[in-house]
Amino acid sequence: MSGTMHPEQPPHTPTPRPGGRSARVRADVVAATLAEVTRKGYDGLTVEAVAGRSGAHKATLYRRWGGVDGLVADALTASADEPWPLPDTGDLRQDLRRITQEVFSVFTDPELGPTPTALISAAQRSDIGAAALRAFFAARHQQAAEVAERAVSRGELPVGTDGTEVVRAATAPLYYRLFVSGEPLDARAAERAADAAALAARAGLFTSTPATPATPNPTSPDGN
């Protein structure tokens, strides 16, 4: 049944071996997994279909990936390994806008969007997939944190700013619309999310040491 592990294999994370033929097999299996999950979703994804599409033996897939959950998890791992060129405009807000615009463009593109949408949706259906999804976003946020680190070096952001939190704040509203609320995502919403994150970062809200609140003035007109 789709979504279950092979009865002779305990649940486990995929352990494909790098290099040579093994790397080619993994690439073919990942490509086949992406194609199948895009067409059929998690409930229609089967090891047999991935084996047929990739040319790999079904026993190999069960041995190395454990089942459909391991296939989905490894497809996310492979995606996290893909290079992601980062913008470098010299301005944090513009850099964040370009990042959120890319997310918007990919997920709303009728040809590109269905694959990442299906993969993320499938990953949420199992513990292995959910762990891989968390690792995927952690890797992407850490990589994109460079835009905030450059802003710190320019004096645009306070020293101690957590770059991963800045990127997370910029992109989270987009993923909320895409995968939680189902609200439409448009270019203005993507731009607004980037602007809000940039403003918050400049205000010091993402520093490792929170700013100390101002001490109330007892002689102020309102008495506070």
C-alpha cells in the first residue's frame, strides 16, 4: 500500500552511497520520484512505479530507501544539495524581495510549481519525510542567511543579527499561504513579507540579545 514501508524492512532513512554508478542510480531514482509524486501525489506514489520509471530494481529501492517515505525524504535531501544563487544588490530589502519573489515565482508557475508543491505535501505525510523537510528548510535558511550577514558587515543591520531568522521571517508568510491557509499568493504579498522582515531586522528584533525595553519615565505627562 502506498505510504507504508516494505514489510521486511523497518523504517529508516535512505542511505544511498555517493559516487559512480550509485550516484547515477540515485539521480535516476530521485528524478523518477519527483515525476511520480507530481503526477499522482503521495497516495498514488509506489515503489513499483518509481522502479519502472527509473530503471532501478524494486528490491534495490526497498533495500536503499525502505519505501516511498524514504524516497520522498531523499528527494528533499537532493533538492537541498542543489545550488541556490543568492541576490547581492547591496540592500537587504531588495535582496529579501528577490528571495521571496523567487519563492512566489516557482510555486505559482504552472509548469514548475506542481513538483515542489507535491513534494512538500508528501513530506508532511510521514515522520521521515517531515524530518527531511525540516532539514531542507534549515539548509536553505542557513544558506540564504548570507544576505543578512552581508547587511551586518555593511552596517545596515545590528551586530548579532541572526540571518536565518531574517530569512525565515521573510519566507514564512509565503509558505503559510501556500500550505496552511490556502490563501492566494501574489507578488505584492511576497514583496510585503520581505519588507516586513527587513524592517524588523533593522529594528534589531533578530539579534541574539533582545533589546532592553525603554525604562518608563515617571515624570511623563501620562504618569507612566
